[in-house]
Amino acid sequence: MKTTDEIKGLIKPELDSFNKEFHRALKTDIKLLNLITSYMLRRKGKQLRPVLVFLSAKLIAATNESTRAAAILIEILHTATLVHDDVVDDAYERRGFLSINALWKSKLAVLLGDFMFAKGFLLTLEKKEFNLLEIFSEAVKEMSEGEILQIQKTRKLNITEDEYFDIVKKKTATLIAACTASGASSVTNDQSIVAKMKEFGLNLGVAFQIKDDLFDYEKSSIIGKPKGNDIKEKKLTLPLIHSLEQAPISERRKMLKLINKNSSKTSTYNTIFKFVHKYDGQSYAYEKMMTYKNKALLMLESFPVSDIRVGLEKLVEYIVSRKK
């Protein structure tokens, strides 16, 4: 917590202004919508994505109205995707609280997500931020493709490591890349700098997702989703994918059959946990995460040393060492 507070301190005026405008942006004349959005806003997380927008912009030049518009849009879209994800995954908890679909059912959750997507894009059009609209429209398309590809692979339990990274880049990393690219784009027209910051965000996003996947295979962790949830949902993540590729065919078939038939059982999770540790799946995934972390840090080295660059570097380190 100390690390994130320190980093946020570098952009405190920007975040204060963002929070006020973000709350106003979601106000409507429909009481039920206001009730639901109010519930969501009370459970806000670390605001990683708007923080990345502001830091990425400030690394290059002073933030402006376009930067704030990008931060608001990204947070609206991110919140909408979380609401839809909970419906797709039949998840009834989010960060230790009941999810929107648990409290108000899936129909309302889907409509709320749709409302937020529309609201975000309308706000961008109102401010005539067409460049931002292009960046985030591409991100939403990629995220949808990633989600569908993951569902397709989950059904057959036949995902390869290359396919895993394709899904991660589309489903998770593309939104973080949109944060860093839009932050840069809001303060410079130099497309080489924007591309560099997008690449930084893409690598950071992959490292972020691998860290999330590793939580399932740690002996103790405090996270926003139940431990073993990926196994229950038959999602094969990097530690397990690597272990399956290393194991003999007979053992691999046995593990896949167990997941396919008894994924919701605690005994299944315990068996898979031991299997992953037997074949060093956790260590392998950790090494991959560190590779992407170092790629992200390398992208920052071309920028002059400053408090903002140091803040971004600390944020990268925090993301791969966080406890939840």
C-alpha cells in the first residue's frame, strides 16, 4: 500500500480532478443505475489504469484535458469489462464483495456494462477526442476476441503456450497498453513515442496477468477471487500449461480428464497444485513474468531519468511483487 500511495503522490492533483469528474460522468436520471454505479464506486480498486494514463503522459510532458479524458474513458471501460466478465464467468464475488450479477442478476449486469461502454464512447465524442476513440475501440475489439478465444480453448482443454500468450495479450495486456499509449498520445504527436509507450504497456500487461495466474499456485495468498478459481472454470494458465507439456502423455491425459470431470472439487485443485509444483510450472511462469517485466523496464530507459520515470519503474516492480 505504501508503494502505491507514494506513486499516486506524483500525480495527486491529476487524480483528485479525475475522481471528481469520473463520478459526475456516470450520473444519470435513472435511480437504479445510480444505485448500482454508486455500489461499484465504493469498491474501487487501486485505479492502476488511470494512474498509468497520467504517469505515461507526465513522463513526456505536462498532463492536459485530453489526458484526463483518457483516464476517465479507460476507467469506465475497465469497469464495464469487469461487470461483463463476472457474468461470463458466473462469478459472484469481486474483490471480496458480491458482484453486480450476484446482487442484481445477469440481465441488469449486462445492460449496465453496455451502458458504461456507450457512456465512455459518447464522452469521448463530446470532447472530440477521436484519437482516443480509435485507441480504445481497438482495445475493446481485442479484449472481446481474447475472451472468445479463451472460451473456445477452455471447452477443449487444448491450449498451447503460444495460444495462452495470444489470449493474455488480447484479453488483459491490450487494455493496459491502451492506457500507456493514450497517455502518451494526449501530450505528443510523435508516433514513435506513442508506439514505445504502447509496447511498454503491452509487456507490463503480460507480466500483470502471469502474476495473477501465479496466485492460484502459491501456498497462501490474499486475492480478489477464490483460490483455485481458474481450475474450477477449466482455465489453463501458464503454470499448468507448462507442467502439462513437461509431463508424460499418460499423466497429462489423467490431469486433463480430472479437470474436465471434477474441476469444482477441492481435491482436484489439490492434485493439480501438486502436479504443477512437481513439474516446476510455478517457477517457469515466474521466469516468464520477470522476462516481460524486464522488457517493460527496458522501454523506459530511453526516457530521461525523472521522478515520474522512477515512479513508473516502481509501479512495474510493485505489479510483479504484489500480494493481491
